[in-house]
Amino acid sequence: MLHVVLIEPEIPQNTGNVARTCLAAGARLHLVEPLGFTIDSTALRRAGMDYWEQCDVRRWPSFEALRTEAAPGARFHFLTTKSSRSYWDARFMDGDYLVFGRETRGLPESLLAVETERLLTIPMQPSARSLNLATSVGVVLYEACRQLRSSQSP
């Protein structure tokens, strides 16, 4: 199973869309607090539609708490615009965590500073500042799914 981590998401519609994408891909969604909305938010449920109750969602008080509970040797990939290494160059494995930051600020600088070997980006034209969070999750999650499927083929 792949894992998608949203650190301090701010926009309920994005989180709802990410949850629906995770459900479709068979991935678990981890939400790291504080959240910029309540889970019972109408906007969140609307974006997740009637799928929210079926989604495998875990909430964490901090990223450190999530990391402590992760399986030994779990690999974390940190998606940011502040990297030159494309997600195309990553080799994803079952059990990997795909970590995304806030919509307005991305991942915390303190995390980027210590995870330099695991930073990935989605290539974009220079005039594009960033992609929507839900779009970014979909792009990278489905590449990871594609790789896992390819590695399992006879």
C-alpha cells in the first residue's frame, strides 16, 4: 500500500479530492495537524462526495508522530518546488510515503533542510509557480502505482 501524507492542509476541497484519489488508487491518506478546517466540514465532504466514509484516513498530531509509527525502514518522499530532482527519476516501492505540504507554503523549511536526499519535484514550465495540491498528489500517486504495477508484472 502507498501512503499519501498532507502536512497541515488548509483547503477542505483539496483534501476531499485527495481522499477520493487515494480511495481510487488504494492508498492510505494521513492528515498531519493542525488542519485548516474541520473534518466534518461541508466543503470537505462535498469534495470527497459520498466516498469520505470509505476512505482510509488517519490523523496525526505531528509529522514526528506519524514517522514514529511507520514501519521500520519506511521510505518517505517529499514533494516540493524547491528541488531539481524529478519524481520521474524516483523508484517507488510498496509502503512508500508521498509527503506534501500546505497549499500556501509547501513543506516546512526545517523538514526540507534535513531530507535533502528525498526531495522530489514535478517538472513544470518556468512560468508556472506550482500545481494545485490535489493535482500534484494525483500525478505522483499514479506514477507510483504505475511503477508498482510494472514491477509486479511477470
